[in-house]
Amino acid sequence: MLIKSIHLNHKLQLIAVLMVCATQLNGQAIETGMNIINGGIGLGGRFGGFTYGSQTPGLSLNYERMLWEAGDVGLISLGAYAGIKSYKNSGTYYSSYTYSQKWNYTIIGIRSAFHYTALENDQFDLYGGILLSYNMLSYKYEDNDPYSNYNINNNYGSAAGLTAFAGGRYFFTSNIGLFAEAGYGVSYLTIGVSFKF
């Protein structure tokens, strides 16, 4: 029992030391040549406009590279974006027939942002930019009505889009941070994790 207690104390001490080290690591300033990958989960969405059924959260992944200086106050990045979101609706008609509908949205595109670098704290990254995307929609409808030929699989409503976004990141270590972003990607509001290298 004493040996187990000693091992537990050592583990707790090690965890405490790691936590102190992690909180003392400072983020380094955003500079040209840096790369950032963001993985996010989103709330809300401009696609579909559905107020019924169910929907998945928007999932997104984007990469950006700091490419150009914008005077003494900023940097301009360029990168890629991908996001997915789904809606589903089902019900009954004529008391005995059931149906289901599903809309899948996939967004791919390129985006560029201005990063404000004149903040005194290098752990923060405030930015805003534009996303040029291709928004792909697939639709599927099924029912069990033997008299219906409306079971379809279709790709419709796909189109190009140009939208804006703004957000901020806080790097609590030199490479890892959290971000929040508002705009018109796959969701109205996205939060997630950023990796800088």
C-alpha cells in the first residue's frame, strides 16, 4: 500500500510539473513562412435553412501559410479550406408510408486573410479575410411507397461562393492554440484547435 502511495505521489508531481511548464510556454509571434492548421466544429449554418429534422455540426479543416508582410501592422496568408455539414428529415404520409431526405454539403476552397500583428501580446492572432469556394450539394430521398418513383439521388444546387470571415486565436504554447471564427464557411460560428509550425 505504501509503494502504491509513493507511485501515485510521483505521478501527481509529474503531472503538476508538466502543467506548470505548459502554462509558462509563450506563443511566438506570427511571422512570414509560418504554417497553421485549424480543425474546427461549427454551430449554425447558412445552407438549407431547415428548421425541422436534424443536422450535424459543421466540421472544417483549413491550412494557411503566412506569405506577405502588410506594412508594420500585419501579414497576409493564403491557404485551403474544406468543410462538411448534413441535414436530415423524415416522416410519415398517408398514415402508413415513411420517407427520408438527406442533404449533404461539402465546401472546398481557397482563402486569404489579413493578420493584425501590432498587438503587444504575441500569443494572440486576430484576423479577417475572404473565402472563394465551391459549394457542393448532394440530395437523397427515399420512401417505402410502392406507387412512388420519387426515390432519387441527385446533385443539385452546387455553386461557387465568395464569403467573408473574421476570427482570433490564442496560442497557449509555441505551437498549439484555440481559435474562434465567425463567417460564412460551413457554419456561422466555428471553434477549434490550431497547430502552428
